[in-house]
Amino acid sequence: MSSLKDRLPQETLEALKSAKDNLQNTTLKQKRNSKKKTALPPIEVGNIYKIEADERNGITPPHGRKTWFKHFVVMGISDDGSLMGCVVFDSEKNREHIEPGYDEFFIPISQGKYSFIDHDSFLECLRLKPATLSNIRHGKAEGRLTEDDLQKALELTKKSNRNSIITLKAYNIR
């Protein structure tokens, strides 16, 4: 009894061998490439991330929800890189939690300034919100603050008495 190999035309056998060799080479390349670490973009002060936040991030989700998506802006990073001190974009000033005299810690941001916001907003610099490396890596990178907005936000973050010197130092905000 003859084998399938004996019954196939020579050119078909060569095409099959070539396909098998290509598949093996591709598989080897994939294995080699998967062993290389994928370089993630660096997390830098001024970067903006949309993250799923909860009370651990200093966010109280509305309407009884457990989490809420917010835009976090990195203001400082801990020495080991595991924790970021952030300010957040807010749709409006939350009057319940603002004492008189704290309006200055909300930077107005017009809708057209950043492509990811669809209405006028505020950058709330009153109190730093913590974000873990995992929060940031699982979030969506949305861009970067303009240099002017970043300088204003840093200045207000340092000025706010709701951010202690110890907190600022922990995030390397000087």
C-alpha cells in the first residue's frame, strides 16, 4: 500500500514542506519575541489617564456605583514608582466638600483644550488622589497637560493645606 506522500505530486510536497518550514520559523520568532519584555511608555508628571476609580483613589462614585471613570493627572510619583499622586478633572466644583476660599484650587478647563473632554471642566488641585501603578497601567493614556496647566496645577497642589508636606514629599513634589 502506498503512502499519501508517494501519491502527491512533487510540487505539492515541496509547497507543504515550505509551508511547514515557514510555520516553524514563525513560531520560533514568536517564542523569542514573547520572551522579550515589552517596553511600556514611561509614566511622567503631567500625563493624563482615564482610570476606573473608587474610594481607595479618593473618589466617591455617584448613584451608588462601586467605581467611576475619572481622568487622573500625575502630579508626582513615589520613589519606587508604585504610587502616583494625582489631581482629577471634574465636571463641576463639588460645593458640598468645598469650604469658602477654596475656589482657587479649581482650574477652569475649556472643552476644546483637550480632545478627551466633551464639556467645560475643572482640574481639581485641592487634594492629591492616590493612583497605583496598576490603576495607571489598566487605564487609558489620554495625553498630557499643557505646560501652563501643569505649572498652575503643581503650584496649587503645593499651596493647598489639604496636601501635607509629608504627602508632597512621598510623591516627590517639591
